[in-house]
Amino acid sequence: MKIQFLGAAQTVTGSCHMIEVNGKRFAVDCGMHQGGSAIESRNENVEAYRPEEVDFFLITHAHIDHTGLLPMMVKHGFKGEIYCTVPTVDLLEVMLQDSAHIQEMEASFKNTKNSRKGLEQVEPLYTMDDALATLKHLRGMEYDRMFEPAPGIKVVFRDAGHILGSSFLEMQIMEEGKDKPVRFVFSGDLGRPDSLLMSDPDIPGETDYLFVESTYGNRNHKDEGSTLDELAEAISYSYRHGEKVIIPAFALERTQAILYSLNQLRREGRLPDIPVFLDSPLAIRTTEIFRKYPDYQDEETQALIAAGDDPLDLPNLRYTLSTAESQNINSYSGSAIVISASGMANAGRIRHHLKHNLWRAGASVVFVGYQAIGTPGRKIVDGAKSIRIMGEDITINAKIWTIGGFSSHAGQSEIMDWVGEFVKPHTKVFLIHGEEKAQEDLAALIKQKFAVDVFIPEYLEETTLEVDGKLVVETLPAPETVHRVDWELLLSDTESKMALLRRKLEEVSRRSWPEQVDARDRIVELNGELLALLSQL
Ligand SMILES: [Zn+2]
Ligand SMILES: [Zn+2]
């Protein structure tokens, strides 16, 4: 039996764990790789997935970093079933279409630029048709009911408490010729006890192999009370200055958690009387799906709903579906709260709101989710003085707030508590879905506390899992070579162009004055670009 790590290996995005056993090939999750061009180029690596040979997918939850490449699988010949929970089917219907829309928009944006430069046209990663075709493969399953997608492979979805319909997987695989099944647990994204809308994560039974996420492997979250206080403080800061509070938030779950918190602040009399714009068509749609499945939310939320309150509504809440309405928010003067996507500020309408507000003293930008390496969100959180958004350098004068307490991921101690409930001395633990530092810290802690073997797989790494009385983990090195930019080559290219420029300018200085001014302006622009780059390095 083999497992290959096609994503979320020493990173947080692109979750996909491909298993081969009994002549079957199937994967847990099939997520989009996000965060910088080096990581995102992995989305194009279709050969690594071999979609036409995949028998089925098991999907833990609807977030794009776990599902975003499913339409690409269908586009390239995947014919099997995609199993997930019932609410995940509804959520994927909107999430995958939204993702296809983004892919098409980005390709058409690039193509307009490319045609102007006389360059070749690019194809979107996948289209709306591919997304719609993918929906036909979805099979909705209930929590806690075992099913057998292929002979000898038994699977149960359990409540992970991360987002609506999220699950971790318990799996038993009986390998041909063996007399005892191997047990697996895949944590998916693990939620937190006492989170705002979701139930506490379930506890799995004993397992031989545990694949556990490690996003916050080196950090704990603050409690709910101080999280609400921080949000109230950010709002009151910008309210006093007559400026806006911009909240980049993932459309799915984080937006609903923010609405729920704003509702709570309103009930406590701590929300000023200002408009709240929900500026994300996707968030508006996913909020509707939350309303459809109250049974999948925690008891507190169900009690509020039963008492006639809608915990996701506010008297001043305004939905902006169209682009024109969205742009109008920027001409609205006065204090307001704007919730918009994407959560890491790397795409979507949030970029416009950041462009219009980041430079304004008194404004607030409140980050409420994980910011992956390479994203604009991460750069802002890490203290950048200016940031490039949609081709423009924007100075950062707004107050930046990072409120970790909204996280729908377990923090370090919460992961440890969960693992501690079922880990046994023979369990082999693999850390996935986390950045290196978080993984190293968590690995050390797990080894020390539970005395078990812990592995941190690399991207494309392949591991053989055996069960002959005892378990063996044999790791093949990832075929990918170490990445290193050839700065020498790159800069000598820049230098030779500079030398050529110098020679050409001698000739330009004999041309007409308007032509010389034109060349001068271009060089001033070039210097500006270089300066901006230097200040960001
Ligand atoms: Zn997630
Ligand atoms: Zn995730």
C-alpha cells in the first residue's frame, strides 16, 4: 500500500493524499495550491495526479484548498465518484462554480494583456462547464455511517467541527493477501472545541496511521471573550476616526463567524450604528446554505434559531451582489464595516477595498484567518510598509489587527488534546497541512508527550505503508529537486540589457526633444519599479 503527498506537505494548501492499494487509486481531498507563483505552478502538474486512473475521491470539507482541483480532474478524464457529506455537496455547488469563474476571469485578464504584448493565449485551469460536470460526480454521505467505495476499503465521515459539513475520515483497508485491516485517520482540517457555530470535533477510535493537520502547530488561540473584545476595539477605533473597518474573510465559515460575532456585539450594545457590508456574492450564498442546515451547527446556535433570532443577520447588514454595488462602497463616506473575500487578499473584491483604505490613517484592516506565505495578506500581517495591489504600490497607514481567535483550526494545545484521546504507542503520525516551523514544533511535542514516531512528508514524497504484524514506513525521496533561483544568470541578463540601453541612449540623444522626453519618462518609471522592489526585499 502506498501513499503519495500531492499537496499540503510542508505548506497549508493543495491538500491531496493519493493512496494505491488492491489495484485501486484514490485520494483524500483534491485542493488548489495557493500562495505565490512557485506553489501555484503545482496546479498545472496534471501528470502527478493521473486523473483518468483515479477511482474515487474522499473529500473532507468544501474549502477550496481541499477541493479546488476537482474540476481539473474531471476535465482530464476522472470518471469516478466524489464522496463527501451532505452539506458539502451544497457548498461545493457554489464553491466550485465560483472557483471556475475566478479561473476564467484570470485567464481572460492575462489574455487581454498577452494580446497587447503579442504573446500567446493561455487557457484557464478549468472552466464553468468543468465545474458543472464535477457536480454530477458528488455523492452526499451522512456522518458516522460506514460505506465501502471499493471492496476492502471502508470509510466513515466523522464531524471535524471545522466548518459546516466538515469531516475527518476513519478508514479501514484490508489489503489483498493480508488477514487484518490497517486503520487510518485523516484529520482534514480540525476544528476547535467551543467554536462559535460548529460542534466540538468527534474523537476517532484507535488507529495505525494518523494524518493530522498542523496549521497552528506552534501557536495557541486566545479565548472567545478576548477575541470579541479585540473586534469591538478595532471597530470603535475606526468609528472614532470616521473610517472603515475592512475584514478580509473566507466566504465559507469565517464570514459566518464574523456575522455571528457582530450579532453578539449588537446584543451586548457594543456595535455602533454603522452599515455592515457583506461584499462577497459567494459569502452571501454560503450564508444561505448555513441557514439550510441548522442541525449541523452547535447547540447554542440551534437555541438562538429556536428562540426566533437569526444569528447571521444584523439590522444594518447590506448585501452587495453586483460589481456596481461593490464599487459604491468606496464612495460611501463615513464609518462602515466591510466584510469581503478572499481571506488572504490574493484575489477578489477585497483588493479594491484594501487599495482604497490601506493608505488611510484611522482605517482598520482586521485579519481573522490564516495568511499563507507569499500572499498579500501575509506581507501586511508581517509588517510591510507598503504593498503592491493590482499593479499599484499602496502605503500602509491603516491600523492592522490580527485576531487569531476566529480561527476554525485547532490551536497547538487543542491538536494535542485531540490526538491524546486516541493515539497509541504503535500509531505512526504524519504531520500535514502546516508550514515547516509549526510542523517541527508540533512533531517535537508529540514525540515527547506520546513517544510515537512522527513524520513530516515533503511535496510529491511517496511512502510505503505495511502491516505485517508490525508497521513499516519506507520513504522514497520526492522526485522534485531543490529549488534555487539562479540569481547570477538573471542579473547578468539585467546587466547586459542595461549596457545595451546605455549604447542606445547615445543614439536617442540625437533624436527630437519629445522622443527624448518619452525615453526619459520610461527610465524614470523603470527606476521607480526598481526602488519599489528594493524597498520590498
Ligand atoms: Zn478548511
Ligand atoms: Zn485547509
